[in-house]
Amino acid sequence: KTKEQLGYYWAVVLPRVQHGLKEFGNELSLAETNAFLNDKFFCKTKTVVIKRGLNEYYYSIRTPRSKSGATIDEMSEFIDKVIRWAAEDLGVYIPSPNEIGAV
């Protein structure tokens, strides 16, 4: 990840998602919004299978990752997922870094 990616995420993406969540009655701090997005989009998922006789039960275990070890591509993919989700589920528009730089 780059300092620019983190700056854009914390200064532009997170506040807009936080505001969008607030519109639906969710009062979250920036840290809580970040934790929510990490859990949703930046985690490792493992599936546990328990077999009982002929039945199989599947459980997903989601473990949020730290962005400290993220690559540039991983961070870019994470931000893109958040932006797409915010637009589709919250109706929130998040400008690209290019749009912000043009202002």
C-alpha cells in the first residue's frame, strides 16, 4: 500500500461511507467504520466442515486482516470493493483520487 492510498481511504472514502451509514441510522466512529469495512472486505475466510453421518455442515470463519502488510494491489482492490459497495448499497458517491486532485 502507499501513503497516498491510505490518505485517500482515511480522508475521502471512510468519511463518506460513515455518512452513508449514518443516513441509515448507524452512528459509527471512523474507527468503527474502518473495522466494519475490514470485516466485510479485508479478511481471510476459511470454511470448516463438520461431517455427521451423511450430513455435512459448513461454517465460515472470517478473520479481519491488518492493512499494515497489504500490497498496493490488495489495497487498491479493497478500496475498489468499498467504493462499489457504497454506491450500490448506500447510494453514496465517492470521487476517485483523480477527481479530487482536479478540484
